[in-house]
Amino acid sequence: MAKITGLGGVFYVVKDPEATRAWYRETLGIDGDYGPQLNWSEETGDKPYSLISHFKDDQYLKPGRGSFMINLRVDDLDTFVAQLKDKGVDVLESVDEGYGKFAWLLDPDGVKIELWEQVLAPE
């Protein structure tokens, strides 16, 4: 039987695709042939995963302007947030929930980005 094997991408409309792509390249350090591109995962350990999460209202997505948010995994959230701040990026909030660390920012088109460092069980 055929099955879904992973997240293929996030697609949305922006005013200036090249400017948005440049922001992702220069600010977050991700780029590729067709836009920001990530390998499935460079992480090891206890079940690194991606998810599709559904919300009844858009409060979790605020102050983003869309009805969706992009979640990006990071290996060291504290250092990555410091790098963003050194670039003058406004990081909205950072929290440690015990099962993972999170930080949020907006891309130049107002799309909310959630950065996530998953806490993995020791190997």
C-alpha cells in the first residue's frame, strides 16, 4: 500500500518572491534550487519528527498575517536566536516548554515562523 513519507514543503503567495527568498537565505541561512530547501533531518535520537497541527482559531498564529505558520527545527535554539538578534531580527518571544524550546519571528511578508528545538531522549 502507498503511504505518505514526509512533509514536501510549504507553499504560499507573497508580493516579491525574490525578496522573500533573499530574506530566508540571509536571515535563516536556507536556500535551494526552488527556494528555501531543507534536508529531511540531520538529527538523530529518539524519533525526530515533523507534524501537521490543527487549530480551532488563529490565536496561536498571531501576530502572523496568514492562516498558517511555518515551523522550522533548529539544533541549538539559544545560539540561533542570538544570531538572529545580531542580524537585527525582532524575535517575538522564546520559551522552554520542557519537551522543546520555541521562538517566534515574522518573515518580511508577515508569515509567523516558529523555531523549534526538540528535546530528544538520549540514544
